[in-house]
Amino acid sequence: MSPKITVELLRQLRQAMRNSKYITEPIHAYIVPSGDAHQSEYIAPCDCRREFICGFNGSAGTAIITEQQAAMWTDGRYFLQASQQMDNNWTLMKMGLKETPSQEDWLISVLPENSKVGVDPWIIAADQWKNMSKALTSAGHSLVAVRDNLIDAIWVDRPARPSTQLITLGLKYAGLSWQDKILGLRTKMAERKISWIVVTALDEIAWLFNLRGSDIEYNPVFFAYAIVGMSSIRLFVDSKRMADPAVREHLELDNPSKPELSIQTAPYESVYTELQAICAGLGPKEKVWISDKASCALTQVIPKAHRSPVPYTPLCLAKAVKNPTEIQGMKTAHIKDAVALCELFAWLEKEIPKGTVTEISAADKAEEFRSQQKDFVGLSFPTISSVGPNGAIIHYRPLPETNRTLSLNEVYLIDSGAQYMDGTTDVTRTMHFGTPSDFEKECFTYVLKGHIAVSAAVFPNGTKGHLLDSFARAALWESGLDYLHGTGHGVGCFLNVHEGPCGISYKTFADEPLEAGMIVSDEPGYYEDGSFGIRLENVVLVVPTKPKYNYRNRGSLTFEPLTLVPIQLKMINTDLLTQKERDWVNEYHRKCRETVGAELERQGRKEALDWLIRETQPIA
Amino acid sequence: MSPKITVELLRQLRQAMRNSKYITEPIHAYIVPSGDAHQSEYIAPCDCRREFICGFNGSAGTAIITEQQAAMWTDGRYFLQASQQMDNNWTLMKMGLKETPSQEDWLISVLPENSKVGVDPWIIAADQWKNMSKALTSAGHSLVAVRDNLIDAIWVDRPARPSTQLITLGLKYAGLSWQDKILGLRTKMAERKISWIVVTALDEIAWLFNLRGSDIEYNPVFFAYAIVGMSSIRLFVDSKRMADPAVREHLELDNPSKPELSIQTAPYESVYTELQAICAGLGPKEKVWISDKASCALTQVIPKAHRSPVPYTPLCLAKAVKNPTEIQGMKTAHIKDAVALCELFAWLEKEIPKGTVTEISAADKAEEFRSQQKDFVGLSFPTISSVGPNGAIIHYRPLPETNRTLSLNEVYLIDSGAQYMDGTTDVTRTMHFGTPSDFEKECFTYVLKGHIAVSAAVFPNGTKGHLLDSFARAALWESGLDYLHGTGHGVGCFLNVHEGPCGISYKTFADEPLEAGMIVSDEPGYYEDGSFGIRLENVVLVVPTKPKYNYRNRGSLTFEPLTLVPIQLKMINTDLLTQKERDWVNEYHRKCRETVGAELERQGRKEALDWLIRETQPIA
């Protein structure tokens, strides 16, 4: 991987920072956040502004350019990747390390007095704007909104915003009609005396209307905004898309069942002026809900007295708790996904000794097997297929120039997933096709112990996911090891593979308590830079459980693994496992064999079935 | 325990809320926080305003009185106690339960439009003022500072503010002179370009000047403020105290070694006007440090542009990391404390069968044994001596009307500690002097497993204490049990038994990372309302440790128990322990026997020594 050459781009950007065509007064620094106008984690090519300016293409990172310097902040998953993709005009700011300054502190330390720092108000979230603005102001600087995006100004061949065909999801997949979702939302609005809600997160809009798109690779969403009132619904979306009769019928555009469930559509871009119009008509006590992660631009349209910012919208919370249809869909999707992976691993075992399988071809093969499964739509994120040292790059994606051949001598890590009409998958397995070293086995076993500790944890109703994070690390910590990423994220149902508001992390973000029906990943790891990477990831469903006692009638929860793919026994040092942990592995493998075995049998996939049976032998 | 009758007091207070003698416009609600002007947790009798108005005398709780209602918020430790101490004019607000509204939400739900809510700006912390004010303002109400405290106005026999004699701590106890502490503080101020620091926390002032007092029971502090600049030091304290020649010499009041280390003393009450004078002379760029937990009154003296609020002052952080002299002192204090407790338990074993020992007499006996130890100053908090159902009241304190007799049939819980010149102790043991039930043993063993899980945890440098909290709960959770309090708090060295900025709690307060030299408690519990209480508490020192590996050279930490008092073997169901846990118990008891045994021998306390030897037999 060679870094992007950015000398000329930085020169042009710095020129734009002084150009009165874009700004009234020159700015001394320009912030380029990672997201789009919806604060999406994965973004469309037209929104990859931070990658365009610095070369780093990971899913999280913020670039800041001053007159003299350029720096980019990202987290532990991306330290190695970012250092390889950026040239020496850039300073990599490793977030989470003690010595790394925050963006605010760094700006304050490098800026001359009374500086102006610019940012596009559409791509900075309102809460980030607030914090940044406060810090800069208290140091005598100011944060200014630059309406013309300066990256777009210098980006000559910037791609167009996509507008893909929409898919309608019937009750069979969604479990709840969009009309019922609207009514549920309005009940919550009425409870809190809220007149309107502005919906800016793309997955919330997709979930609310039971629609899917493919505007953003891997995430089945589409560019839109929605504003829902107690008696009206406005959907802001490219009007061409609304010409599709299936969509018109699904949304009852021509023939609404009830007036208060009639959707008015309007162009995507008109959300700003429409929201202004709505706000102009607000009564003195009326309140508007908007996520504090919505864009600063849109948030500021709502007068402060009417604004009711929330860390998570009620849609985000409702979406996180899957309904029975969604849970069943997720289970089915994971069985199909396991079939594809059993096929892959059986195939790899046969092919690797020939020396012809590479990271890329293995990833392609995984996609091929997945695409043979019913209701397959696409991948849920770029497959991380990594051999040996590449495995230590936490969010590695194989490229022709980094592509390694799978062999009998190195650890192979594959983190992959798919979108099916009935659910989204995300699974990581780490395997050795020859003989793993004692150290590799030792590390793998600590990771497995951490994975089991979370998966088997019993905890009271109302527990936040971050309280479970240390369970995943205890075995690694005891040997002086650790991993620099969180342990789990929420997973959507035929939606984004990363979704809020729950998760399992040492970072105590304001996660919402776990409740039955939520779905998260459980993915501890260990990464030995320059040598190998280990991660073990299942998607797990939060389920009620009944331990011996029930303190204060709070009830207890635990996890049920949805992912049903064998964990390679060869990588386990069973001496390091307790009897309880051995029992967990055996019970998990029994379930894999029973459930996925039946499906492999049904699909007549004999080789994969043989592989599955061999890989799920009980351990002593 | 019978509740305090508050009808007449509430009537008088509501009258004061409308009385133009105290307020310019009538207020619709009045907030009575728990603390004093220094936001102390333990307070002097003259500051027990919340107790005066509602009867509840726990260490945490806020009362709010409106024209029609009166409500009091406290946490899980005090639910039972508060419900017993308050009459039915009061609503108990159980913090931490989902259905309990926050103070802000409750006020907004009960107040008429455009209400004024009053509070004494000296006893509300700046950060609390800010949050409360923001919430009220956004709902159309306002928070107003009422300079005359309305409780004081109706409190006819309010005690005077204490002004006890000061004790000077030499290097032998403090390890570092106050001059060196000032220089260390100024280094930190220079690093952050800070001109002044306002010190309001009583333990920070006591620590900084190596002085102790006894103005507040159990906490060896004295009423004072300090303001430290780069070349001047001001100490605001009752001038009578400065007449003591020992104090004058210690502070070099008459003969300072260097002008910049010369202390100017001024009356306690003059801090407000002196701070005003200092702020009037500030240069445009000068900044003043003040804790965001300092009083709103004093904080607002500093113009916003000059104010640099911090969650923890550098003194708080410096105080938390004990120096070698302090660590040695804490160890010595804990050995002496263990001697006293061994004496107590040997005595209890002999006396309980006679049926004459009560909760109060046992507590008195504990104090008597402690007072025989060298450098004993007093208790570090009111002894919790509780039998059977009283043990389930987490912060129980035996009173004549609740006093139970210790017997062979009920669990006995004693949580006690002392102030010695060389250190502060805090230890809880739960014992049964007859035959515990299987359920009592089962619960005790889960609590022990949690205690060991924290105490033996190995974790990377930089880990915050709250990440360890779930370790203490895992065994309880697995059986559907839990406890509604944090797992540990910082402990001062001959200072407050509760101190920041570190701790171990499920509440993710902004705790600072644990580092070697910090001292915290490890005290999981289980409480069966109406039946028994179990808690197992050691004070533990954070120490470096060297596990097998050292990931990214971060280094690892673990805990070393300072408390060395046997854990009653009779209460343990050893079948529920892993081999590792059994080894931990045996190694802990070996250390108790070796270290405390030697001191018992030296002091010629034969009976207690026999008891210790018997109680520290290894378990299989």
C-alpha cells in the first residue's frame, strides 16, 4: 500500500481557505469529518472527502488542515492502515493513547491568536459542533460554518450522489407495517409532548418506511430525510424514485388509507426550506425532536426554544429491539450464512495446499458461496480476508498490492458478512490450515475465553453493554495482553451492520441498556503487529434467562448466539479452558452441527457437511 | 426508628419561601442539597440542613420542597433508612430505579408555569447549578440564588460552626513538605498556563498544608479555603486557630523561608471578597482553576473568561497517588487496625453466647480496641454494626431504638474504620457465630468470589476503575443476584475515608484511571431485605505487576490488600470456589497470620493471636 500524494491537494485546499469566493474571511484551519450529511459511518463515493484529502479510507477519522500542518485522528483499529495510506504531509493522531491531544487541544496549541476554524455545517454533527465551538471560543478562537464545502471545491472529478432503485419490504420481512411504526412513533411523541420529529439517519428512515436502497455500498439505505408530525408525514427523496409503482403502492402515495397516514414527498434538497417553514408555524410551546448527532446545519434551523435534542431518537431505540419476524429472519440469515462459510472453509482446506488461494480470491469465494443463498442481496461490509501480518491490521481490506497467499504456515482471519432480505450477518473466524504455534494458540484461547465470558454472561435487566466489556478482556489482561477496539456493536436487520444505541465497549458512550430482542456482536481479538491477528466474532441476540434467584424481580438477560459457524479446535489450547468453557464450546458446536447440518443436508452440500461434522467434535 | 414530624417545619419553610425578608420574589420550590459550602460528603452539625428539614440523616440525599409537595432523592444504600426516617409529608425518590424521575424532570412535572426555584448558591456545586438551571430554563422556569439560607432562617437552635484545634503533620507522616506540594502544584499550573487556583475541598486544603483538624466528625479536616498563585499563598481560616505556636511554626507564618512560600492568612469568611479582588486584577489572558464541584457562589465570582473549571483539581489527583511514606503509614495503620479487629472477634466469640452483646456494645468494643493502638485519633466513619435484618440496611448505624443483640442465630456485619496519624482504615467483615444457613453461605461465597475477582484482577495501566466493577458482580449476576451500590471508593491517608478521583462503580462517573499508589476499597455485598446483609471489604493498594507479556509496553497493574483481617471460613461454601479462588483465600490468610500475627505477638495479645491462627487455617 503506497500513500496518497497530497502536496498539491493541500496547496489547493489552503488556497480555498483564503478564497473569498467561498468564505467571507480567511480561515486558519479546516475540519474534514468522516461522515456525510446524515452522519453515516459508511458513505457514498461522493462523500469520501476525508479520504480524498488525506488518502486514509477507513470508516472513522477526522482530518484537520491548518496553514502549516495537516493531521488526522483515528482509533486503534486503523493506526497501521492510516500510517500506510497517508504521506508525510500528514500527522497521524492515535486516538485513545494518553499522549495524543484531542482535536480541540491540538488546534488551540497550533493556531495563532483569534483564529477562525471552518467546517461544513452539513457534515458536522450538532453535538460535535457544540463541543468544538465551545473549546475554540474559550481559547479565543471561533468555529465558523463554511456552507460551500472546500473539498468539493477542489475535487474536480467528484462522483455524483447515487439514487438507486428502492426495494419495498413486506410484512413477511419487516414484521410491522410502516403505518404501525408511524403510529408507535406518534404515541412516543404524544407521551413527551413533541409535535414533530426530524429524521436524518438513513437507517432510521429505511426502517420506518420498510424501504431499502443501495445508495451506499454494503448499507441498504437511500438518501432521504423525513419529518413526521402528529398528523402529517413528509419524505424528502429524489422524486425519480417515487415513480416506481411498487414504491407508490407500498407507501400508499396515490391512495392513502387515512389522511394522517398520507405521505407527502418532496425533493431531497428541500428539507432545509421545508423545515424552516414548519418551524415558522410552530406554536410557542411546540417542541421538535432531532438527534444531537444530526447535522449542525439542519439542527440550527430549529429555534433553540423549540428544539428537543436527543442522544438517540425513539426510532433508533425501536429499531434496535427486533420484533419476532425480524428475529426469525436474522436466525434464518445466519443459518444460510453459516452454510456459505462451511462451504468456504471446506474449500479452503482443499485448495490452500495448492498455493493458489489469496486473500482476495478467498474473499471472492466467500461472496460466491453467500450469493448462492436465498434472498442474498450483497455483502454487509468489505470482507476482511487477511493472512499472517495483514491480520494485525484490524480493519484490513485486501488490495492487489497487499494481497498475500494463504498457506499452511500462517494464521488466516476472515471477518465477513452479508445482507439478505431477511437479515444481516457479521462473523469472524480465525483459522490455521497447518500447525499453529503455541503462542498463536495461547492468544486464540484467551480471545475465546473472552468471547465465551461475554456470550455466557448473565446480567440484570437494565445493564448497559459497556459493563460487559471487561469480561471479554479479563483473560488477555491476566497475561498482559489486550486489544484496542470495542467488543461489540449493534447489528441491524437487513440494515446497517453497525447500529446504535447499544454496544459493548470500554468507551462509555451513552449506550442504552441492553434489552431482550437487541442484537449485538461479540468480537474480542488479539493483534501481534507484524505477525498475526486473531478475532472471534459471533452475532448474539439478547434473550431473557431465569437464573436460580430473581433479585428485586428485575429479571435477567443473557445472549444466544445467532452465528453458528464452528470455532477451529486446532487453535484452542484446551488446558487453558475451564470445564465450564469446554462445555460452552461443546454445546455451541452441537448447535452448529444440528442446525447448520440440517440445512447443509437439505441443500445437498456434502463436503461442507462432512467438514462441519469433523469440526464440531466435542473436546474433552 | 420513628420518622421526624415535619408538618410545622414545612409550613414555616413555605412561609419563608414567600417572605420578602429573604427573597425579592416568592419562589415556588426550594432545593436543599446534602453538602456544605465545600461540598463535603460528611458535614458538621450546623450544615445538616437536609436532615433538619426531612429527618433523613444518610450521607447523600437532596430534598426539594414545593408549595404542595416535598420529595427527597437518595440512592440504593439508603432506601430503607430514608423510608423509616421521613414522615408521610415526604416522598422518597429512589435514585437508580427506572421509574424514578430526576429532580429536574420532577420539578418540571409539578411546577406551575414560569416558576422560580430557589437554592443557596453556597451549598450547590457549580456543575449541579448549571445542569439544574439549564433544565429549568428550557422548561420556562428559572433557578434563582437565595443568599439567605431558608433552612437556617427557620432553624432556631442551629449549632455554631466548629473551629477545632489543628494538628500539624511532620514529614514522618506526610512524606512531603507543604512547600514541596506548593511547588509541585505551581509546576502543574505553569504547564497549563494557570495563574491561580481556588481550593475549596476541605481534604485538599488539609493535604496541601499537612494540617488536620476535627471540625467534621470522622473526617480530620477543618473549615478553610485556599487561593494559590504563582507567587502567593492565601489561607482563609478562623484566625483564632492561627494563634497556636505549633501551627505558626509549621506554616512558617512568622519567618517564611522564601517570599513566594509565605502564607498570608485571612478570615474564613473573607474568601469571597478576596477572590473578587484577585479577579479584578487579572490580566486579559489569566486563568483561574476551580473545581466544577466548588460552590456556585464562589465559582461565579470568577468571570467566565478567566474561569477554568476542572472535574478534579491537580491537588485531588496528587493526593490520590500516595507517596512511599503515606503507603508505609497506611500499611502500618492497617496492621494495627487488624490487631484491634482480631481482639474484637475473639472477644465476640466468647461473649455472644452470654446474650449480652448488642450492636452498640460491639461497636463500642471495636472502638475501645482501636483506641488502644498507637497514633489512634478517632473513627473514620460511624461504625455499621448490624445483626440479621439490620444488616440489609446498607448504611445502617445502630441506635438505641434499633439495637439488636448478637446471637448464634443471625449474621453479623461490621463495617468500621479508624483514623490513625499514619493512615485511615475501612474494613467490613460478615460473620456468623453459630451455624449459617446454606443460603447465607451461598450468598457470602458469591460476594467473596466478586471480592477476589476485583482484588486479583490484572489490568493495563490507564484502566479506569469503573471497568472493574462488573468483575465484582459476575458471580452474583449468574445466580440472579446483585447489590445496589458501587464496589469501591478512594481512601485518604489520615484523611477522608471517601475521596476522589478514583473508584470502582457501575456508575460511569468521570473517574480518573487507576495508577500505582492509589488506594481504593473493594467491597461487594448482598442484601436480603428483612433478613441479613453481607459485605466483604478490604482496602487495597494499586501496585504494578508483571504478567507474562507486556502489550505495547503499557505495563500492568493489580491490587495488594492493605486490610489483613481473616475472612470467616465458616461462611464459605468451598464447593463454589475455583482452585484459583481457594489459593487466593489461603495466600491472603497466610499473609494475615504472618503480618498481623507478628504484631499480636509483639503486643502480647494471646487470645486474639490464637483466634487469628485458628481462623487462617488453609482450606482445601
